[in-house]
Amino acid sequence: MIIEPKIIKSVCLTAHPEGCEKEVENQIGFVKGQGALEMPKRILIVGCSTGFGLASRITAAFAGGAETLGVSFEKGPSPKRTASPGWYNNRAFDKFSKREGIKSFTIDGDAFSDDVKSQAIHWIKENWGQVDLLVYSLASPVRVDPETGETYRSVLKPIGKSYTAQSVDFMNQTVNDVTIEPADEEEIAPTVKVMGGEDWMRWTSQFKSAGILAEGFRTVSYSYIGPDVTYPVYREGTIGKAKENLENSAAALTTMLKDVHGQAFVSVNKALVTRASSVIPVVPLYMALLFKVMKEKGIHEGCIEQMYRLFKDRLKPGKDVPVDEKGRIRIDDWEMREDVQSAVSDLWDQVTTENVSDLSDIKGFREDYLKLHGFNVDGIDYDKEVDLSAF
């Protein structure tokens, strides 16, 4: 079949296997070109298939020489339907790792479940004995509580009152006001259950009980803060409550890890195009403006550049980790520079449908989104028939 992007309401329903593989190869090429890093050698990445999780795994393996175990829940292909992009990314990663003699294994399953945690524990015992680093980069809208069987769903809403602001349809480049109604109490708590730190703590505690945490074990999860303009829908909204819970969990985990001299961190990362961020109202327009400013200043980064810098400059084995006053790693530091935010704020007050292509990098945002799904990747013939059974 010939595979084309099929996008409905900012959600792409198709993925190109050759394009996904090429993008994984491109990220590998980037980290290898930057040089080797000193990193732990036994690393588990929960949420390994796209975005920051995939970039973390690529950096660990191809810059740090680490063996990796990845966990993600992806949809495979059918005769008439492509797989999810993460499904193709995982297979590409394992293919390139095998080619270079780097051990990797991927568990395809619900990371929230205790069954998958048990699978990971068994694999680590059989192959490593212990694990040095757990990267928790899970993004999911739904979680089934492994103890009660209850299903929780997250929502992206403000709290207390409705919020109206500009947003952009990045496929047709139209800027319009959007109004998001506030969450009720029955929506806030489930969002925290899905996107907060409870499952991160569950992974770590079960690993500790299994006796597989190495001396000096570390774990890191990813978060975002952002500027004032996105606060009502993000940091002060339902997802912000979940992120606060996640960040508070780091301190509790560090206490839990004292007997192995371990530490837990939250890394606050830059705003980037991911499958999750692209559907948050207001955020795509902010990012399109941000990308223009940061590219003009020569400080723009994608997921792979961010993760390489995280492990190069922050999470160095055996070294103190630089953190802010709340104990968080900040690799959103370039995004939040005063000159950057001032320039974005000025553009925000001017942007309209008529000038969005001039004042923002909406083209770059759209290209990044398509590349997440294997489209718009240099070197791929998109007019060629693809045999889905070959991937």
C-alpha cells in the first residue's frame, strides 16, 4: 500500500515504517556524532517508543554504550492498517542495536500493569542481575489501577474557571480563540492517578522488593513547567496537578532509595512536539512562536538534543546533579531565558491567521509532527508501495 498521513483533529492515524526507521537512524547518527558519554550500563526506559523516552534510549545505547530494556504499549500492523509509530520505532531501535552488538530488549505491554513489571523484573534478573537507571517517560491518557481494576482517564482542562486563549490548527495554519471549560473534582483526581507519580513509585518499590536495584541506583522522570501563557491549561490545570504529584514523588523515592544510596529526580524539559503535546490547546501556537525565536538565536533543540544534554551535563554517574531550589533538573533553561520569553510574548500579542507563517515557525512545528509518524523524512520515497508485513 502507499501510506499517507491521515490526520483528524490533530491526531495522525497512520505511520510510515520506513520513515520511522530513518528517523531513529537519524537520531542515532546525531548522538554518535556528538561523542561518547559516560553513562550507567544497565538502563530501563518505561515509555521507550517515542519522544523523550525514545531519545533517552538512543542516547543511552549509542552514546553511552548501555544495554537497554524498553517498555511500551504499541499497536502492531494489520493487512490494511499501519502500526503505531512507536511500534516501528521499537523495531528499528532493536535492529540498529543488534547491528552494533548492543544488547536491547523491548517488552510490549501495559506499563501500568503489575504483569509487565514482573516481566521486567524477570528479564533483569536473568540478563543483568541488577539495574542502574530507570527512566520513567510514560505518557498515556488511561490507566487501569493494578490493585482495584478501576480505569482512570486523564483530562487536559483548567481548574476553577474556563480559559480562553489563542490556539492554532497547525495543519491549515489558522489561529482562533479556544475556550476550555474547567474540570470538576471528579476529573482532577483521575488525571493525577494517570499522569502523576504513583506508577513511577510502584515500579521502583517493586524493583526494590525484588532486590534488583544496584548500589547508587538512580531514576528520572520527565516534566514541564512552561510560560505564563500556558499556565491555566497546563501548569495550573489538571495536568499541572499531576506534574506536581510527580515532582513530589521524587523526594519520597529518594527517601525510599537511601539504603542503596540511590536518588530520584524530575527533569523539567523544553516544550517540544510530541504526540501528547500536539493536542493540548494553546500549546502548539506557543511552541511555533518559541521555535522561531530559539532557532533565530541558535539554541533550538529537539528531543534527541535535549536528552543528550541531560546525560552529558546533568545526570553524570557518580557526580552531584545540579538542580533548582525545588530539587528539579532544569533543561528547559534555554527556553525560559528572559530574552527568549520576552520575544515570544511580543509575538504572541501580534500573531493572527494572516501572519502566523511569518511570525512563527508553524512550518517547522508541522514538519516535526509529521516526522513523529515517519512522514516528511528526507530520503524516503513516499510514492512507493510499502509491504507492511516486512516491518
